[in-house]
Amino acid sequence: MTADVRAVSRELTAVVLAVPGVRSVLPPGPGLATLVRDVRSVLEIPRDGGAVLVQDRPDGARVRVVVTTDRAVPTIAVLRSVRDAVVAAAQHSLGAAPSDVTVRVVEID
Amino acid sequence: MSDDVDDRHGAFTLDELSDYLDADRTPARADIEGDPDAVAALERLQVLRRASRDLLDTEASADGDERWISSVLASIRTTAHAGRDIPVPDDDPAAHLVVTEGALRGLVRTLGDDLPGVVVRRTRFSGDVGVPGGAVDVDITVVATLEASVSDRAEALRAHVTAVLGAHAPFRIRSVVVRVADVVVGGTP
């Protein structure tokens, strides 16, 4: 993978935000143990990327998406729409489908 | 999969204590305030929240990137409430679709807010929570006022949760039980 992962992250964040039912995209959080031990560790998340985490790995890109959603739209449908949108956009940006995509809904409001 | 994997502080989970803190510890709950381990956890949570607010003040004034800081704080808040990851049945081996237990607990809490005279105090999911599409029992504990039939309100909440949660949860709802833990005469619960 040769693309700038921060640029791809920004692009994927915009794509996810455009999915109906998605209210916001959050940077993936640390584990709770890490959070309690050192709240400042979360500030290591780069500021100039989007909220979607894109990692360049030898076996392909790994993408992590964390969203809050609208309860007016069925959550499972939103999850699948986000996955489909991310895979399509990442394939366009990176030239190959990501090897791993995780989409997590953390709030339904 | 059972629900007994929760980390407990005294007799309470972190989610219960966070909810209590969200309500500014009002109305005061003697069961929590009388539990030394729970009170210690509450104090740690308050320190964490204060630190988060301090970070917001410091970082926002440093470079004005309030939106970025707000998204980090939202990430912290949802991480603290997340609970278990509940997998969504899906055929794509390269994808992992997840709804957190905290998201569903929060949804049930807002469904309680839809009904007058009912406040959801706790929601527990048990059964095949970790199995995509597994059968899960939903146990909801509420406080209700006495202006209307308590049993009618409990049944209304049970029906509301069954209908709405069924459209969002990645599991099959096997049962929904609503327990009225307390009643309040007059005012709001």
C-alpha cells in the first residue's frame, strides 16, 4: 500500500458520515484498562487524519470505524452500509480491498 | 455465555456507577453510597471526568481544535460505557461488525425515557451474547411512579423494548423481563 493513510482516513471518514443513519464517527478508543491507567494516551491519535483508523500492513490495509447511529434507522443495516461504503472507497483509494474492516456501533440515539 | 464477566466495584458494575454519576448522584442511592468499594470507584470516575474536562480546556485553548478534542472525549465516554462487543452475523470473513453492549443499554435507557413515570436503572443481557445471532435474555430493572398502574407501565416498557430493540440488536431476543425495583410516590423517579 502506497497511499497516505491519513489522507485515506480523511476520505473514509467523509464516506462513513454520508451513510444514512450515521450520526458521528469517533476515533477508536483505547482499552478501558489503558484509559483508566493513562487518559492522556488517547491523545496519541494523530490530529491530521480522519476519525477512521487506517493501518498499513503487509497483508493489506486494516480499517477500524467507530460510529454513533440514529435509532430511526436499523443498526444492523447501518453497520452493513458503512462496511460496504468503506470497502468500496478504500478499494478506490488504495487499489485493493482492505484485508480487515471492523465497524463498531458505540451509541444508538 | 453468561453475564457474570462484568467487573464489579462492590456490588455494582462500572456502567451502573457511570449512569449514577451521569445523574449527579441524585436521587441518592443508599445501596451505592453505603458500599465503600462503589464509592471509591465513583470517586475515581469523577477524577477521570475532571481530567477529561481539564484536557478539553487546555488543549482547546492551545490550538483551538475543539472538534478533535470533543471526538476524543466522546471516544473516552463511549469506551467507558462499552461493555462487551456483540457480534453481528455476517458472511464477509474480512469484516467484523459489532454493536457494543453499552450502545444497547443506552438504547434501552432512552426507550424508558419515552414512557412517562419510568426510569431504567439497569439492563443486563444474558445467554448467547457472544454468538452472532444467538438467543439472548434481556433483564431490565426500573423505578416507577405510582400515578398509573405499575404493572401497566412495566408491560408498556416490555412491549416497547421488544419492538425497538428487535430492530437494532444483533441477537435474537429470547425474553424481556422488566423488574420494578422501586416505586416513587409523587414527582419523578
